[in-house]
Amino acid sequence: MMPSFHFELYVAGDAPRSRTAVRSLTELCEERLSGRYELDVIDVLAHPERAEQAKILATPTLLRLRPAPRVRIVGDLSLTANVVAGLGLDGEDEGDERDDA
Amino acid sequence: MTKMERKRAEKVPSGIPGLDLVSKGGLPSARSVVVAGTSGSGKTVFGAQFLAAGITEMGEPGVFVTCEESPEDIRANIASFGWDVPRWEEEGTWRFVDASRNLDDVPVRAGGYDLAALLARIEDAVARVGAKRVVVDSLDALFSRFEGDAAFRHELHRVIGLLNSLGVTTVLTAERDSDYGANSRRGVEEFVADNLILLRNVLSSERRRRTLEIVKFRGATHDKGEFGFSITPKGISVIPHLDIGHDRVMSNDRLSIGNPDVDAMCDGGIFRDSVMLVSGAAGTGKTLLTAAFVDSAARDGERCLVFSFEERREQWFRNAKGWGYDFHQLEQDGLLKVVSDYPEVATLEDHLLAITAEVETFKPQRIAIDSLSALERVATPDSFRKFAVSLSAYLKHHGITSLLTSTTPTFLGGASPNEAHLSTVTDLIILLRHTEIGGELRRGLTVLKMRGSRHDHGVREFTVDENGMTLGAPYETPFGLTKEIGVLRPSTLDVTDAEVDEDEDAEEDADANPDGEANADTGEGPDTDEDSWR
């Protein structure tokens, strides 16, 4: 079964903000979406063509590809409340799968 | 300032006609130039042309970073200039970096970020095509997404730092809110631009006038001031002032104007490469003198280019035939080319470009423009003045003997306001006037000024028949011909024109004064004039 959440996280090598973003996102997903998410981390320095395809300007940038609609979050994801609201994870801490209308 | 910056910067050809003259060779190589202007001022065209010319003329690939329009829109919008971007993309000489806004998602902010992804994309694109030129269009569209973020200036520095380190020459466009305001919208030129070009699109007297100004080129020279430019079907074309002929050796050859009597009044004829103004009301004989001028050119075996702005070609040929000139034959012989156009079909800048284009192809030794004053209809006084200076300097630079006519607004003479501008850039002025004497309308002629030569100060009545113009004896009784002359002075006409300086007025007083010895003007005249008109 396809995980219900699919994220792409675009980072620039192992810059401090990139590490912060990876750590923040992994913690959040494990806490709220354990077993129900897929995360691809893309290094734009190694794969600029991926950044071109997705039209990424800033790093870190998090894309929520699933569920629709697509959501774009810019920053190192240290502002957890913004990430939770942006991704529509408000009700996810009890395993209650629900899309943000 | 580093040692590198103090060294005189190398330049790369901009690919924009006229700009390399004004910028003394092009844009500073391996540097960034901010091109700022209001919306619709031609910034995107400037950038695209810089890349297109790099590919077609220099064999230099380019990268276009578009932050506002999609690549699809850019391709479509600039195809009309003949720039085949899809083909260049296929060849691998043009590459887009699409930094345009994603309409489908509005980013949420959640912590600090930088533009590393954009930098990586630009660097990748530059490496893939081996780019030497990069355009970022526009900085404002890019940074509008990060409004309120103090870090954006830092990021902008990183973008420019990267581009400079890649050794590419970069054009960055920036939006301005007003044509004469102090800053671009975000003040980018203040802190990033060593090199700044402003494009303006000014509405003046209900006419649009586009100008380009190089505000600074660090470590490099350039011409100062605003230069008119035009967006032609081939892209931007800048009209340099072209006042480059001062150090040219003045010719002492005298040529016939085409009428022995008038030649005699001018001490034997006009100097080669001088510019002559024939001023008169409708029907006083300006076109006749023009025809005589063409005929005398042909007799000397010289090619003459004629611009007729008041009459259509066939009408012009028919008029000439009435005076006994078969100009169709001259055209067949390649000694004459007549171009007829309505002044209203183009802007003044376009007309100047059309004139220079004809000169480049036909390579005439003489040129006649009948009438130049018709072009006043498509110009503001200020742009007409600059046009007249550019045209005169261009013609002199090419060593072309020129006859320009000016039609006065009333039938009984009187100067048109712009004659003041014309008189300062011409070497010889002939006045033609209708005058009522003893219940008859007669025509009179006088030579008002002639630089570097004696001339007859008399007023001569003349008649016109199928043999052309015949001058009578010098007129002894008051003819009233010169009563309007005082009006020619810019000081009385141009009091609203702040750029007329005091020296100019003094010079003009001397020129326009038909009495006394004031006409013993020397070759220094044109320098004074053109400097002050800049």
C-alpha cells in the first residue's frame, strides 16, 4: 500500500539549515505519521536538474506531493507550528488520517 | 576598491546597435550590469538581445534566468525580433532557468533559508551550455517572493558573487516606479551595481520618448547623458549623439549649390561636408533649390539621397520635371535615390535610423531632406533639438554635403520654433520669403549666415520659370525680408528650454545678426554649438 504522505525535501549539501530541516522533518513525521509517509531528500548541489524540474529556488524547501494539493514550505522547518499547519498535520498525532479541507 | 577594479575593465560587445559607441565598447566583461527601468521600458528585450547577439554574433552561449514570465512566454514574446530561441535551445546555446512563480502553490515560511537551489541551477545551466552571458529578469520578481526579509540583500550579493566568479557577463534587470525617481523599487542599484544603465520611457508633450542612460561603469569610461533609443523589429537600437566629427579636417572644397547666382552669393559655393539650411514659407522655392542641388551633384558625378517628407515621390519627380530636371534618369543611373515617407509613420528616432540606414547602403556624397521641419510634427522641441544635433553631426562625420529645408509656419515668413535648433547646427542659412511690394507678391532670397566664409549680405529678388531660379539685382529698397530674423534667436524662442545655456545665446545672437561682421564665423562655431547642445 502506498504511503498516504509523500514529501520531497530539497537541501543544499550538509549546510546547517539542511541538517536542521532533515532532523526537524524526520522527528515530526516519526511522531505523527509513523509508517505512513515517504520522504525523499534531494541535494540540489548534486542534482541541480531535480531543482530545475521542481522549480526550487530556496533551500531548504519541502514539497508535499501527496495528499493533494501540493504544498510548498520554505525554510529550515524549525518553526514546527508552521510546518504542522502547512502540511495539515494538526489532527495526525492520534493516527487519525484526515486531509486538510 | 580592489586592484582588479581599479584596472580599466575590458568590455564585451552588447549586441545592441549604438550602445557600444555610447558605452565605449560594450558592457564590462565578467561583471554584472543592472538595467533598471519602469514597466514597459524595454528591459526584457535588452536582456534577450544581449543573449541573442552573443549567440549569433560572438558565438557565446547564454543563460536566461526568468523570474517573472514563463519560458514559454519569453520564447513567444521575442520571436517577433527574429530570435529563434527554441532552435538555440536545441543547439545548446541558450538555456532557461525557470524561476517564475509557481501559481499552484504559495509557499509557507518555516524558518531560515537561502537561495542555494537557484544558485546551483544557474551554475548548472552555465556549465551545460558553456555560457558567457547570463540575464536575470527581473530581480524584483525574484525578491518579491521574499518581501520583508532583510536577508534578501545578502542573498542578492551571493547571486552576483556567483555570477562574477563564473566569469560570465551578466545583465540584471530591475524595476523602477518612475522614470526620474531616485531608486529602483528595492534600491538594488545602490548596493549591488558597480554598473548601472537606466531605461526610460517618458511621456512628453503626448509623445513617448525612450532614452537610455549609463549612470555608472566602475573602472570604465562611457558617454554621459540620455540617449534616445528605439525598439525596432530587430530589437533595441540606441541613437548615439554622433557628435564625433570635431577633429575631422574641415574641407575647403567648394561645391555648386546648383544655381550660379546663389553660388556667387556664397563666395563661390558651399563647402563640401557642410550642412545648409534653406528656410522659407510654402511656395517660396525650397524644393526648387533642392532640385538644383540634386542636379549639381549629378553634374559632379556625385550620388544624392533625397528624403521627401512633404510630397510623395511621384509628385516630387513631377515638380522637378516642371523645372526641366529629368530625375528618373538620374535614379536609373544610380546617382539619385528619393525616399518619401510620412513623418507620422515613425518616431524621430526611427526616422534618424532610417536616414542612417539609407546612407549606409546608398553611400551618397550629398543628401537633401525636404523638409526637415515636417519631422517637428512627430517630436517634442527637446527631442527635435537632439535629433538635429545628431543628424548634423552624423552627416558631417560622413563627409556628406547636406541641404535641409525648413518650412515656416506662415506664408509670409516667420521662423518656426525649431529653426532655432536647426540654425545652430547648420553652416549656411539661406532665407526665402514672399513679400508684398507695390501690390505684388514677390520672392526674395538672402544668405543669412555662412560659417568660415565671406558671403553676400544683399537681399535679392528672384523669379522662377522653366529654366529654374534667376536672381535679380540686389534689392535697394526695403524688402522686408529680414524683419523676421530676430525671431531666430533661441533666447527669445526657447525661454522655457532650461538647457539653452548662456554661451549658446551669445553665439546665436552673433549668427542671427544680419548686420555687421558677425558672420565672419570660424570653424570653431560648430564645437561651441554642439558641446552646449549635448
